[in-house]
Amino acid sequence: MRRFASALLFSALGSAPLLAAPPPPPPPAPPPLAPPPLSALYPHAVTTVHSVRADGRTLHYNATAGTILLRDRKGAPTARMFYIAYTERGVRHPSRRPLTFAYNGGPGFASALVDIGGFGPRRIVWPAPGNTRAYAPPYRLVPNPATLLPATDLVFVDAVGTGYSRIVGAGQPSMFYGVNADGRAFAQFVIRYLTKTGRWNSPKFLLGESYGTTRSAVLGNDLVDDGVYLNGIVLCSTVLNFPTINFAPGNELPYELYLPSYAAVAWYHHRLHPRPKNLALFVRRVEAFAEGPYARALFAGDTLPRAAARRLAAVLARDTGIAARTWLKAHLRLTLPVFMRLVLGGRERQTGRFDARFSLPILQPMLGVPGGSDQGATTSAIWGALTSTFVTYVRRSLRYRTDLLYRQNSNRVFHAWKWSYLPPLHETDEDVGTMADVNVAPALARAMVNDPALHLLSENGYFDLATPFFATVYTLHHLRLPPALRRHVVIQYNASGHMLYLNPSALPRLGRRIDAFITEASR
């Protein structure tokens, strides 16, 4: 019996062990990766010593790369804004030397373009239109004799969310990604930089490109309200009043304001027969036609007599190289994408928008209007050189080392942008909510009235199809300034596109004009 019980127990244990050992515990989860220390992301400002030959002399200067911490009203950190400052060495009174804050636009673009693109002490050798072999590396960074450094110290600033500038601590995107919020962030940066460097008594300037001109209007007004008076603002490729460039149904203004740019681009690509010898005189004539007979025809709309339409179409064909029958078929109105394709004579290539001197093959030629199948002729030409060269320059020449990725442009910033804006001098309390409605020109006018020593220089490109020069003229002629202040506004033209410095033959003259403007406005 005892033997039977033992066998039964053995059988039971063998078939289904009632006292089996518990399964081994799962392996411990790996510890989360620790974020890099702040010292790796935001090292202390690094200063290096350099020199450049410009304005007939050798300039010795410091290059300082670093960040400035922004805070909210409670003192909590919200963002770090990256900057590169170039300051001349050996100046007897550095606190009196002009100081210019420069930046790009987008919104969502960093400021490398306006730095090593053309205004800093070193510049990229850009590919020439048609030289596609130069699109690929290696690229060259050379001393820039056209730098603005002879006239002013320079501080190139990356907007939050671009470059090495990032939201930190208590910061939220809504604090920075918007017309008003962006202006406030830059105003805080400027004030903190002036305090940190002891430059409060320096003649002060703003230089913005593209949306950077929009920023300059808002920022200039904010700074004047804060008691930071400016000597001057330089607008490069200006957009202040967005309805002037928005081909919305019922908005006839862009057709009038784009026409002189269409004519200049046709002139560049030899689409005019005969081709006028003097571009500037030709453009002035087209401007007069655009604001006169053409504007009246657009106003007439469907009531325009057919015979008058045919006469106007003949003039439009002569000045743009696009057939009169095409203008008639389009009711005398060609939107920008259509023009970019037709001006080159067919469906094979289209011009760049930022710089119409460049062109690319059309990937979707059978569409009525080409789709977004490429990144644009201008961007294709310069993007590789900009990205590669700037990162190398910052790490090797300026010795600024960070684990952050340098964001030349940020779609996240652009798509999160809050366009809601209530301009000063507005007659209602309703702000605008889309890009197509924004007009910051009243902010610029208010800054100039409240700071009556403020001067304005607007530099524009003949071949810029993003911010057409005649739209700038229209906007600046409608600031409603008193006559004494209107004399402070100067408008200039360049044989270049949106990025004025991409044409190396136009850059020296551009640099000399800006230098002269800063010198004169600093007296």
C-alpha cells in the first residue's frame, strides 16, 4: 500500500507538477536614455578672432557664437535664441559703433542665408544660373569684401524653432510662432543682448529679409514702444502687405503689381523682341503702364470693350514675351505659376520663384498648372551649399560645438504660425486670421512717427517673383507718412532675385549702399 501511494504521488508529480517553480522574472527594462546635458546643447558663448579685407582696409573682428535665454513674466526660462555676432576689434568707443540685428524670414527659416549668404565677413561661392555641376559638393567659403562689417557690427539671430534656437523650460510654441509673438521674442532678445554687451548707446539697426521684413515692422514698433529707438531699418525683398502678393479671387492688385517683375524676367531670359537695352528704364515704363492703363482695365472687369482688351494684350505681349492670344484667353490676368512656365516658351521648364534667373525641368508637364513636384529652381541651386557650408563653418571656424541639428527651415514652425494680427491705427477691434490678410505696414508707419529719426532703406530684386518690387513700392507709398518722414524712405533696385546676394556682380554695389545708409543714419 505504501508502495502504491508512492507510485501514485510520483505519477501525479510527473504528469502535472503541482508545486512547479515560478517563472523567472522578466529582464529589467533598460534605463531611459538620459538627455544630453545642457552644456552639450547650449555651450557657453565661444569667441574667435578673425580678419577680412573690406572697404580698402583689413578689418580685425571677433566672432561670437552663443545663445541668449528668454524668460516669461515670472522669470521662468522659455527659449534659447542662437546668434552669431561679428564685432570689430580695436575700436576706441565700441559702445558708439553701429549695431545691426539681422535675420531671415520664412516664417521658419534660420539666418544662415543672410550671414554667409552675403552680408557676413565670409560668404559662399554660389552656383551661377545654369551651372548645375556646382550644385554638388565641395563648396567654397571665401572672404567677403562686400560684408557690411566696415559700417556696423553685426548680430545674426535665429528665430525660435530654427537654427540652434529652441523652446526650453516653460516655453510653448504659442509664445513664439505668430506675428505678434515672434516680434515680442525678438524684442526681448535685442534688449537682453544690449544689456549683456553694454551696447545701449550704439546706433541701432534692423535688417530683415523676406518675412524678416514683416518681422522688422512689428519688431521696430515693439522696440520703440519699449524705449529702444532705432536709427534705421533695412528691408531686403519686402513683404509688409500680404494682399499685394495674394492672387485671391476678386483681388486685382497682384496682377498690376507683378507685371513689372514679369517684364524684367522676360527681359533677362531674352524673350523680348526687340530687347530693350536699359533694364531700369524699361521697368519704369512698364510700371507706368501697370499703374495706368492696365490698372484701369483691371478695374473695368467685364465691362472692358473687346477692342481695348486687344490693344492691351498687344502691349502685354510686347513687354512679357507671352502671346497676345494667351493674355486675351486669360482675361488679361496671368497668375504667378502660369507665368513661371509660359515665360520660357513651353511646358519643358519653369523659372524659380525666389530667383527667376534659375530654372528647372517640369516634372508634371501635362498638368494645366505644374504641381508641387520639386522644391523650386532657386532652392535646388543653393540648398546643398548652404546646409553643408554653414554647419562646417560654425563647428570649424567659430568652434561652436553642439549636439543639436541646425534647422535651416522648419515646416513645423511654418504650419503652426498664428497669422492673427491687429495692426495699430486699425479702425476695428477685429484682427486678421490668415496670411492673405496680414498687413504690418501700419506698424512700421507708427514706429517711424514715434521715432522720427528712424530711416528706412528698401532693397529689391528685379527677378524676385516671391516679393515683387512694385508691390513694395505700392506699400511704401501708402504708409500715410507726413512729407518730412517720407523723405526718410529710400527704395532701391538690384539685378538679382529674392536673395539679393546670389548675384555676385550685384553684391558689391548692394553692400556699399547699405554701408552708406548705416553711416549716414548713425550721424
